[in-house]
Amino acid sequence: MSQAGNDSAMEPIRERRPQFWQVVKRCCQIASTVDVAFFFIFHFLGSSVLAWVNVVSVTMYGVAYWALGKKRNGLAVALIWTEVILHAGLGIVLIGWESGFHYYLLMFIPALFVSMRLKKAIMALIGLWGYYVGFYLVMWFIEPLQPIPPGALLAINLFNLSVVFAMFSYLSFFYLSMVTSTNRRLRKMATTDPLTRLFNRRHMTNLAKKEVARFERKGHPVSFIVLDIDHFKTINDQHGHEAGDYVLNQAADVIKCQLRAQDLVSRWGGEEFLVMLPDTALNDARAGAERIRAGFMQHPWHLPGGERIRLTISAGVSEFCQEDDFNAAINRADRALYSSKEGGRNRVETERV
């Protein structure tokens, strides 16, 4: 894939980054609330050091929240990392591994790969693993510095587990929503012409081949209209490509307005459009093409600056037949379009087998 293709594929992911930082802000609020609760819990348990650590934690989360609001995301991430790592370490050393403060370290694992580049995320993940395992091994050989009663230790563990469980659930929902939305947008990019928002040529070809296969199974008629805007090059030459793009957008809207719900339309190339009409025989397809031509005549065409112009369209119509393949049906419509151009434009022509 080309570099331009890679950039296009990554664009939806980049656009989701602001939403990720909104989630980080929400997590700062949740973590601050938890630390306020811990302040009172540890005062009640007589662990004054951990109680006042939570005051510092709330302050750090407050500054991180402010930094996120100012788009200083690097500072916010540094504060959050520092708070969680130091707070978890102090909790483990003071009241033991069974307190469950190590659960909070695990929350960084999924967030690393969204907030950092891959190389830095891997390095941070290795460092986090070393820190986590290091504390686990150390606590095998030392006793907690400020142990609390077993019942209270169990309650703290369950509280920490519940908080981390809830935050993991929240983050998982966000990640799932982000991936689902990104995939949806990538699919749309792969099937849609970015200028006119119609189907692109590749996707239309796939849809048309499926319709042709349905014809071969059930014998339902299917017809095609190839449309081309008359003298479109003059608009680009005299008014510029921006004006041409503006007119193409209007043309796409006019065509769609004249079609039925089941009809499909694509930008086939340049100023050319392809319409597929399922369950439609040749005469009815010609009537549909005439509606589009009349719609062009009636539409109040104008350029971006408001200048009024006159615009017409020519069309060629064909019906898929038993002996056809997809290309043969399109080629007949193309030849009919050429005949309408040769006949003076602003016309609809058909070609039968």
C-alpha cells in the first residue's frame, strides 16, 4: 500500500484520539473520587501516611485534568503515571500485596498503545512488567510496614478490585466503540467517492455483479444507465476545478432525487455516473433516465459564487440479457451514451442486444 493509502487508513484513528483524551479526563475524575474515599478509609484504619498520600493523589489528578483541558497531554500522562506507580507501590509496601493496589498498574496495559507510539508503548510495557513483578517478589521476603487487620485488608482488596473492574469495563466499552466506529468509517471510505458521497466504481462493480448473479438465478430484469454531464470540461476550464467539484456535488444530489429507493448510483469516473436499476426492464429504465435528464433541466444550477449556469446531461441505457456479462451490458450503455452525444447532447439513447 502507498504512503498516501496508509495515511488515509490511519485518519479515522487519529480523529478518535480527542475522544480518548476525554476518556482520560473522565478517569481522572473517577480516580480523584476514589482517592477521596481512601482518605477517610485509611484515617479510620489508622494509616495516616496512606491517608495523606491520597490528598497528594487528588492534587495530582486535578493538575492532570487541568493539563488535559489545556491540551498538555504529555504533562497529564506523566502525572497520572507517577501517581499510580507511586501510590500503588506505597500501598503495597505499607499494607501488603493482598491490599490489591497492584491491580491499578494493570490498567495501563491497554492505554499504553492508544496514548503512545508503538516503540515507546512496548518499552513502557516492559518497564511496567518489571515494576509489577519486582514488587510481587519483594513482598515475598518483607512484611508490610503498617499492617492492618485481615478483615480490613480483605475489604480494601475487594474495594480496589471493584474499582479496577468498573474502570476496565468503562475502558473496554470505549475501545470497542472506537474500533467499531473506525471500522465503519474505513468501510465507508473503501466504498464511497469522497467528493460526491456516491458509491465508488469498485463498490458499484461489486454490487452490480451480485445483481447480475441474481438475474441469472431468478431471471429478474436489471438495467443500467450511464450518464455524462454535457460540456463539463468548459466549467473546469473557465471557472476552475473547485467550481467543477461544486457542480459535481449538485449533480449527484439531482440524480439521487430522481431515483427509486432500490436504485443504486455511483460516480463512474470524472463527470460520468452509473445507475443500476434492479427489477427494471429497458423501457422503464429509459423513463428513469428521462426523469434524470428533466431534473437537470429544471434544477437551478449555480457556481460557488452564486453565478447561474445552464447544465444538461446525456444518457445511455441498456438492459442486461441472458447472453451478457456485466461488461457487455455496460459497454452497450456506453455506446448508447456516445450516440446521445453525437445526436446533439441532452438526450437519452438506448441500445438493445
